[in-house]
Amino acid sequence: MSSASSNPEIGRKQGPVLEVRGLRKTYGSGDRELTVLKEIDLQLAAGDTCAIIGPSGSGKTTLLGLCAGLDDASAGSVLLDGQAVEALSQDARAALRNRLVGFVFQNFQLIPTLTALENVLVPLELRGETGRRKDAEAILGDVGLSKRLGHYPLQLSGGEQQRVALARAFIHRPKILFADEPTGNLDAETSAPIVDMLFRLNREAGTALVLVTHDPGLAAKARRVIKMGAGTIISEEENGAL
Amino acid sequence: MAHSEMNSALPRNPIAALLHPWTWRMAWRDSRSQRARLVIFSLAIVAGVAALVSIHSLKESVQQGINTQAKSLLGSDLMVSSREPIRDEDAAKLNRYATRSSRETSLSSMMFFPSTNGARLVQVRAIDGAFPFYGKVKTEPAGAWQKIQQEKGVLLEPALLDQFRVKVGDTVKLGSAELPILGVVTDPAPQSSRFSGFAPEVYLGRNQLEATGLMGVASMSTHLMQLKLPAGTDAVALKKKLQEDFADAPWRLETPEDRQQNLGDALDNFQRFLAIIALAALVLGAIGVAGAVHAHINKRVPVIAILRCLGCPGNVAFGIYLIQAAVLGLIGALLGAAVGIGLQVSVLTFFAGDLPFEIPIAPQWGVVLQTTAAGFGVCCGFALIPLLKIRRISPAATLRGGAMLAGRNWLAATPVYLLLAGLLVLLSIPGDSNWKRALAMVAGLAGAFLVLLLVAKCLTWLSRKLVRPSWPYLLRQGISNLHRPHNQTVLFLLSLGLGTFLLVTILLTGNLLKGKLSVSQLAESPNLYLIDVQPDQEPGVREVVKNQGLPVLESAPMVTMRIASIRGIPVQDLLKEKKVPRWLARREFRSTFRTELNSTETLMDGEWKTQRDGADAPAPVSLEEGIAKDLGVKVGDSITMDVQGVPIETQVTSIRQVDWSKFNLNFFMVFTPDVLADAPGFHVVTTKAPDAAASGNLQRELVRGFPNVTAIDLAVVLETIRKIVDGISQVISVLAGFTLLAAIPILTGTFLNGRDLRVRESVLLRTLGASARQVRIILLIEYAALGFLSAVTGLALAVGANAVLATRVFKASPWPDFWILAAAFAVTTGLSILGGILLGRGVNKTSPLEILRSGV
């Protein structure tokens, strides 16, 4: 198993792929206002890996959603590859995600009406790239699903669904991949090869990786580990020295 | 920042997004696991469009039937009538426009019955040609109508045979000619006007008139020329042209449209009812579609969130589901059109024998095309309401489960609602020529929508406030479902409440219309008019009528008069300036005096006066609204009447609407008794004879004691009208039944919307240990509460709408039929409860693991 992924020098020279400044997220208003994130600052270089850990309700998933432009911050700024996400329309954000971002979710989030192959092809089809079926078949082969191309998500096990999700996340070679508890729904035996694949693809594609996890073992594989509590960053450590 | 560089290849422009192949491919792929549900959505459209197509097709068929019926009431496409003989050169000119023509001369004359030594004033109708061109004259023996064109002889009304105890084959004397009775007329030839004569009709060939010698002495003959025009000729336009071309000819021209208007309130009301029913069917279908699409989109929220997360533009996501809705809508609309045609043809075939109209049993293709397109358009329009919410689905829904469609953004949705309202108004106008009424109907719908929304919001608020921890758990759970997040209270009340409102309004309106048209009401109309009853004879005539066992229905004094001037301007001057129609200025009005309005009159304007305000004050007169319009007068205007040489200054004090369809004694002008009591005149007494024999007996008795009294028998005319209104009444029942079809999509949509969420919740409860009975009771309480409130609100709105329609449109009693309300309440609440029970059964049959794993 590889240790923490590290080729961030190139990224540092190119500028951060993700930059978060003074990020704040509140829900409700007046007396019923609830602040779930406050004053978050964060930078991530291209190819770098970062794990976000912390107890439930500490704001990990909210931070990931804001970084990926899935939700609107109450204050602060998120720059993806130099683009201020909050300045973009929803469609422009969607286009930015399609170009730069990959996702892996705890509950896989495959489209149930599409086969494994079709699910993987969606990011390419959305950017108008046709004729990439071979690439999709190759990457599915890479994750060990060459014989499951025509299966629907409900016909696949949890581990297989997550491998399809991995293939979908990497098919368009994103600059950054957000993974929300990628092994949260899987047992240890199924998780191990998924984690290996995640970091292997990260290395091969030079993709920056943001992992939200409760699993210290998984977090230890990232170069940086950010610990969150009550909506703020409590600590930040490097090289698995948690 | 160069946004264009970040654009994905999929277009953001809504039209381009809609046309992009990937949008279509994804629409197809996305439908894979949803096809059963989408078929239900499609069925919703099938039902809506089927109802719409069948109602409009039937409306068109019935309209054609009515047009044909109106033609058969006139007997031709255009009738020219004149007090002076129509010159041969003019007749030749008229013939150029016609494919066939017929001429008639009619006059009043005494007819002698030598066998019984009796005599009677009759209306002689001497006809040539193959008149009538529409409809049939029925005679006994059959074929006698054609016989009078070839043989010497006459046809009589049955009552005359009874009255003078003569039979077919006996001889009568008309003028100087002795003519055999060739038969009796059971269904008469169309008359030149409703009361064309004050005497029984006698028919003979026009070529025999000369032999009677009547034309030489009769100065009061009427000359008619009936034209059958080539197919497709616009009779109304030709009438206008002839009026211009023959401006100096003293002719009156009449088309079937004029005759149709004369059928009275019955047809007007029928047309208005059709307009309401068609709009209701359209809206019912559309609400069902909106509900079904909402349910579908709600289930697709996670997929849409994933697509948005992966970079799918909002318009492409919107396009995927718009395509699904449009394609399925189109298939549904086409299937609906086929079902609608089937229904229309089946109903016409089934009722063909019972209807007095000759209705063409064939699809109305033009109507089918129009209504299918309109139904498809409106359904797609209503589908936009949930579809537009797709753009508001956040990609963040991928991070947290259980995301559903966001609530209404009223401000953003306002243009859509306005567009739909505009579309409905546009579609309503062809159904009802009065655009204000069409606008009012759509406004009424919008009002009902807002009331239901308000009630739903109140119920949500109330259920939140009312529920107490001390309540039994199941009751608490059932009621709390009404206000919890993603509750279905608003959607349920809007769809089921609006559906109940529309359907019950249709049923109530149909019922009141049928009541208004009922044969029993017409049965109370008089069918025998006794005229020329001198004031001192009136008690005696009443006595004779009563002695025959017949009722005296009405007795009214009648005074003849002419108009001398209007607002001080002599009528001759008004005539020169063409400010009043010629016939009106020359008309001899038969007016009455009384102190009360009768049952067929409604005061429209001014005040009903019972006496003159003072000795020097002008005489108060109440005008019928049509005549007031023709004269161009309103309340307060002065009219000088010439009452048999004596000028009387009058002032219009009120305007009345008169329902002429009832055949009661009605008058254009009604005075107060103090004005006309001493004027020379006579009485008209009306009664109703059950059959021709009773009518004959009464007329015989009257001749003995009161030889000057003339009896006018309207039994045959009334029977024709009775057949027409009876037919209309039956068609109304069928059409009201059709709208029930359109309720199917509403029910489907409503239950689909709540189903998924309730199934998941109920399965969780089952997983946590709730018994099947407990789950059923919770669902039962929720659906009973929703059904009860939908029914009560819908019924309250329907009662209000019925009252407005009854008083403002149909001029009928606003009181609804209690049994319709009771049945509608039971059905609405019952169906809602049934839905809850079925859902409960579904939950108990579904494996919890299946639900929990599929993440419904």
C-alpha cells in the first residue's frame, strides 16, 4: 500500500487548484440562525491529497459541498483553479465541475436507470465528447468491472457500485476529486482495494484529492490531514503524523 | 473571467438544450425504470383528452343537429315573406341563388263543413314545390302531403276533425271551391313565424287557390318564397346582400339562425353549459397531468442532483423531463383522441333513436384536431409548473439524502400561471362568444384555486397548533402528517379540492339546467289560446273551460296600439333617419295591463310600477328588453302611444327579460291598470288540453255560447319544442357524465404524489415495530382528514359557483340539489380514504428491506 501521495511541488508552482478564504455557512435567520462553518481558510495544490476528519456535525460534508460549488456560502470565497465559484451562475459552476472536478460519494450516487458503462460515460457526454466508449470500458476494466459493463446499479454490490463511481470520477481526468466518506458504506475487506484504486488513480492522473472521512487509516494515506470541530479547523498536520 | 471557456459542450440555451441529441438520449435512458409510472401519467392525459375530445365532438355534433333542427323549423335556408305578392321577376332573381325553391300564399278565411253545418276561421296555406327542404311533414294517411300537389283536396289539423265531427274523405267548402279532405297533418309544415295564424291550419296545393276565388277578395294574404341554397352558402351573408339589393321591397328575410334564436333560452343555456363543461374538462385533465408530472419529478430529484453535480446545465436537465412529458403527452393525447372519438360515436349511436335531432354519427375531425392540440398544449402548460422546479434542484442534494422538489416560488411561477390563465381564456372564448363570461369563468377558477390554497395553508397551520402530546399516538401521527416537511396537504387540497369543485359545479349546473328544461315545466305551459274574449264574456268563457275539466291558466286583457313618437320625435321622422326598424314603427302592439310580474319575467332595470305617479304624470310602461333595444330606449325615456286614436304619453319605468320559450302570455309592453282599464280591448284566456279530443270538445262548446271567440291550438308546436328540450336534457346528462372521466387523472396524480414518501415512512415504522394495523390507521387518519377537507371546500366552492351561474347566467334557482352534494361528499371522502387503505395494504405487502435498499 502506498504511503501519502506527494507531488505537490508542481502544483505549488502552478498555483493552488483549490483556495478557500474566510468561508462561512449559516442556516436560518435571527434567533434561529445556526452557523455550521466559520472562517475556514484552506489551500490545496495540484496533485496534493488532503483528508478532512472530525466528528459528525463538525461541518466536513458542508465544507466539501461548498468547495465543489454544490452549495452557496454565506460569506467567504472558494477558488477552483483560480475561478471564484461564488461569482458564477449555477450553470457556469456545473460547467466548471464538469471540467475540473470529480466526485465519489458515500452512497455512490450512480444514476439507477443507466448501466455501469453509461454512468461512466456521463461526464464525457456532458462535455460533448462522443466516441470515448473504449476509454470508459478501459477504466472500468482498470477497476475490475470489465464483465459488468451492461449492469444496472441495483444489479451491482456496494463495492462494485463504488468502483463504477471511481471510474466515473476519473474518466474525464479532473484536476481535483472530492470524496465524501468513499468507504463509509463498505466493509474493510471491500474498502481496501477501493482506497488503493483511489490513490493510484490520483497519482496517475495528477488529481488533487479531498477526502472527507471518519476512518483514521484512510486519512493517514493523505499528505495533509485537517481536523474539524464545531465548524472550524482545529488542527492541520502533514504526512500522516496524526 | 471568460465564462464561455468554461461552457460544457451541452448548450445552456433552452431551445438548443431541448434539441440536443444527448437530452433526448438521456430522456429515453431515464425512463427505463419509470415506464410503468410514466404510463400512468400518459393515461392521465388519455383520460383528460378523451373527455375533452368527446365533449367538444359531441358539442359539434349536437350543434350540427341543432342547426339542422333549426333548418327544419324554417324548412329552408332562407325565407322571404311579404304582405305583397312577390313579383315573378323578383322570384326569378331569387331563384338564381337557390338550387330549389317553393312558394306559398297564406290567408285567413272561413271554412264550411257541409256535413255538420259548421264553420270555422282557418289559416289557409297554399304551397307549391317540394317544401319543406329540411324536416318532414307527417300526415295520416302517409303520403297525403305529396298528394295535395297533384290532387284537388285539403289537409286539416286533427282538432278540426274532432271539433266538426268530420273524417278523411268528407268534403269541406273553402271560398267557392268544394274540396275533399285528403288527410290530417300530425307534424305540420314549418310556419312562417311562431304564431303565424290565429286559427287552425288548412293546406292545399298553390295551384288550387285560384279555384277558391279567395285571392280576389282577400287583402290580408302573406306571400312566402322558400329557398334551398347550394351547400356551403352563407345564408346570413346572402340575407344581408338581398336586403341591400332589394332595399325597396317590403320583404322580411329569415334564416335558420334567426329561427334558432327564436328557440328561446333553452339553446342559449345549452351552449353556455357546454362552454363551462369543456373548460372544466380541460382544467380537470390539466390538474391531473400537473400532479402526475410533479410525482414523477419528485422521484427523479436525486438523479437530477447527480446530473447537476456532474456538470449538466439546468436547461438540459429541464429539457430531459420536458421531452419525457411532451412525448408521453403526445402519445397520451393521440390515444385520448382515439378514445374520445370512440366515446362520441358510441354515445351518438346509443342515443340515436331517442334524440329528436338528426345528428351525424361520424367523427368531427376538425374538432378532434383542434381539441387534441388544445388539450396537449394545456396539459404541457400545466406540466411546466412542476417541471420548472427542476432548475431549482441543488446539486448539494447528492450529499444529503431525502431531497425532494422545493416548494412553490410564487414570484417566479407567476408568469407561468398568467400564461396558463391566458391560454384558458383563449380556449374558452370559442366556447362562449361572450368574452367577459369566458374571462369570468377563468377568474372564478383562479379564485377557487386561491381559496383552496388558503384552506390548505390554514389546515397546515392548524394541525401544527392543535396536536397535543396527550393525544393517542396514532391520531397524533396521522394529523401531524398534515404539517410535517414535504407534507402533501397543499397538493392534495389543490388537486382533489379543485377536482371536486369542478365536477360538482358541472353536476349542479347540469341539474339546474335540466330542471329548467324539464318537460314537466313545459307541460304546465298553455297549449290552447282563446282570443277575442270580450271583457263581459271573460267570466263565461272561464266557466266553459272549467266545465270541460280544463284549467284556466291565464287570463289577460289586451289592448292594441301603435307607437306615435319616441322622446318627442315622431316615428315617421325616426324611420327616415333609420333610427328604428321599419317593422317596429309600423307594428300594431298588443299590450296588457297588470300589477305583477309573471313567472317568466325578470326585472332587469328600473322599477316595477303598479300605478301612475300622479294624474298629470306620464303613464308608466314596462318594456321587454329586446324591444327596448330595437327602439333604442332606456328607463326614463318617453314614448307616445297611439291607443286607437287616443295619444297617451308614457315613460319607460322598467325593462323586463322575458323567457318566451314557455309559451305563457307575454307582452312587449305592460301598463298599469289605471292607464288602460277603460281602453277598448279584449281578453286572452289560456288553458291546457291533454289531447286533440279535449281541445275539440272545448272549441265546440265555445262556438255555441261565444261564436266570436277564436281558439288557437298550439299542441303540435309545443310537442315539437318538448322533443327538442327533452333531447337537449339527455345530451346534458351524457356530457356531465363524460367530465367524470377527466377526474381519473386527478385521482391518479394526487395519490402518486403522496405515495412514495408515505410508503418510505410507513416501512420505517414497520421496521421499528409498528403493526400493519397501526400503519393503516395512521394513513387512514391522514387521508380521511385530507379527503374531508377537500370535499367540504370543493363543495362549498361549487355551491357558490352554482349560485352565481344560476342567477347570473342561467336565470334559475340558485339552490343546489342536496343529494348531489351528499353523494359528492361521500364519494370524495370515500375515495380519499380508499386511497389511504390501498396505500396501507401496499406498505404491508412491500418488503422493508426492498424499500430501504432502493432508497425510494
